Amino acid sequence: MDVKHALYPIINQKFSELYLSRVPTHYNEHSFQQTHGVTDKFYDFNVSLMKKLKNNLEAAEKFYESEATKHRDDGFVFYCRSCAK
């Protein structure tokens, strides 16, 4: 997806939410020792995809920082700076 697309920040946020989520194998609210998530094995299987994601996130950060400096609308500047974090 292009970093200039209006839905890019939302899709990126949902991806990060799923990527970082942890799922317990057995339900026990006091024990998180036996949890697993996508991040546990993602680097082992697809390193090139992770590099592409990193490059895409860096490009998005540069794009939103440049957009924030171009505009004078405070709401839009706040939005762009929030997306660049």
C-alpha cells in the first residue's frame, strides 16, 4: 500500500496491533509464561518481508513529517506528526 493513501495509518496500526498481540495457550489470568504471538517466528520465516516493512515505515515517517511542515492547519499538522511517531 502506498504511504500517501488515506487509510495507510489505520491499516498500519491494525497490523501492529495483531503483530504485537500475545495469545495464551491456556486461560490463566495470572500466568503469561505460555503465550505465543506472531512475532515469535516471523523473523525466522520471512526476513525480507520484515526489511520491506521497515523501509515502508521509514518512508511513511518521512512523508508525514514533510506533510506536517507544508501545512498550516493545526489539526492536520497534529495528525501528520502523530502518524510520523
